[in-house]
Amino acid sequence: MTSEEARARLEGLGLEENAVAVLLAHFEDAERRDKKGHGFSRVPWLETLDFDRGARPLRAAAEDGFERWDGNGALGYLVLDAIVRATLAQPPAHARLVVAERCFPSGVLGYWVRQLAEGALVAALTATSPRRLPHPDGGPPLTGTNPIAIAIPSSDGTPVVADVSMGAVTHGQVLAEEASAEELVPFGGEQSHKAFALAVGLELLVSALAGDAHGAVLVVARPEHDPVPAFRALAEGRRLPGAQSVS
């Protein structure tokens, strides 16, 4: 699918122009970073979802150190876009916890925290999704893939962005037919209990703060130090998380 085809199909869903632009920018970035499961393959998937085309997220509570957002029926992409834009427009004096209720689907979490790091903020974001990961001992799916993304700004202009899902593969890879649904288990092989433990912890953290519906939790802060350049030098040219390896 081309960018033009994706735009046409998103417009065909009845989405407003701004919403189409937000989604298309996200999918194009995923394609450039070779994350095909979060790229244009998501458009046919969105066409199968039942959501309010005209819904907009609401900021229900706003303090310097805490915000609560209600997705209000909008796609999670649009909820996180609104949160990122609002945070960059009015960053915290020191740090802020942001809870997003009814926020799904959330897309590539690294995409959102990268924008915050490019705005000179440290950011950590996690989000829940439908139950897809079983216990390492088997049984029905118990948690979402529950990714976590961390972005650290740098004085050299290039942030480090670590974005990890707890699955051996992602649901996006299944949608893009790069993996089978049977491969969607906690990563780590014989050590998969570690990924499962993280998935459970993140599942319950978000649920405790955002409720039963899928949600997201963001921690954002102004950095006090600038560790990335020295760490990048220590790595001696080795690729660090978040570096774009494809054109």
C-alpha cells in the first residue's frame, strides 16, 4: 500500500482531516523504520474496528504534576497525539504523571516519546492492549503485549529511544503476516517468565491508574543531566536503541 492509498482509505473511514494527518504521519514513520506491522498494514485493521470517527480526547484533570485524559471514544493514536502536543506546549516544571483512560490503539510507543525527547524531555510510556500473551506454562491469553518506551534527550540532537514489547513477536507482525498468532508468546524462551512478569506488572499498573478499559501511562520530566553523548561514545559506533537503520 502506498501513502496515497492509505490516505484515501483513511479518508474513506469518515475521519476528519487532522485525524487522517496524525494517523498517516504515524504509519509513514513506522514504514521508514521498517516496522511494517505498525505501518500501512494497520489501515485495513482500522477498517474492521468500531469507533467514533468524530470523537476527540478530553483532558479531565490538569495540574503541573498530574494529568488525566479520557479517550472519549477517539482512537488511541489521537489521544496520545493530543497528550504529546499539550505536554510540549506546556511542559512540567519538574515532572508529570499523565494517565490516559480509554486509549486504544496506541501505535508505536517510541514514536510518541521520541517527540517528547526531541522537545528536551525525558519520557517513559506504557500502554495495555487486548489479552494476547499466555502464561509461560500455557493456558489462555492473560495480558496484552504491553510495550514500554523510554526516550532520553541529548545535547547532540539525537535522543536514545528504547521501545520493547513483551511478546516474542508483535500483534502488528501477525497482522502484516510476518509471524503467526501461535508465535505471540512472552519473549525469552526458557526465560520467558521475565517478560511475562513485566507484562503482568505493566498490565496492573495501567489498570490501577486508568481502569478496566485499555489505557496508557506516561511519565515525563525535565532532565537534570545529559548522559547520552558519553554513552554514545562508549558504544563506539554500535547502533543504539531507536537509531534509524533504514532509509
